[in-house]
Amino acid sequence: MSRWKPPRPKSSPYISHEGYQILETELKNLWEKRKAVVKAITAAAAEGDRSENAEYIYRKKELRGIDSRINFLQKRLPSLTIVS
């Protein structure tokens, strides 16, 4: 079995003004949440051994998810066209 997946159809570049504002708000909230997660990672890293530190591992995973969504939104928002 291969891991090949058929390409997804391209999503529409059109968005309502309200939808665009929701995405911008989400991006802003993610940046705020990222700051808190980075502080939590710093605190967890200060506890010592990182290989068995569940809090550190969990926070790093959470940070990867946040960074992934931020990256997607930063690429997607400039390419959207707002319609009325």
C-alpha cells in the first residue's frame, strides 16, 4: 500500500468580510496563546530532564500545532479576496 493521496481540490479564494475578520482574530489569538505556551515550555524545561518531562513534551507538541496553524493563516490570508 502506498501513501499516495489524490490532490485536494483548490479551495475558493473568496471570503466574506466577516469570515476574514474571524480568521484575523484567530491569528491574533494564536500569537497570544503562543506566548503563553513558550513561557510554559521555558518553565517545564527548567525542571530538568526533558526526555521524561511530560509537561515539556506536551507543550512542545502544542507549540508545533499552533505554529502550523499560524503558518497556514499567514500564507492564506494575503491570497484571499473579500467579497460583499
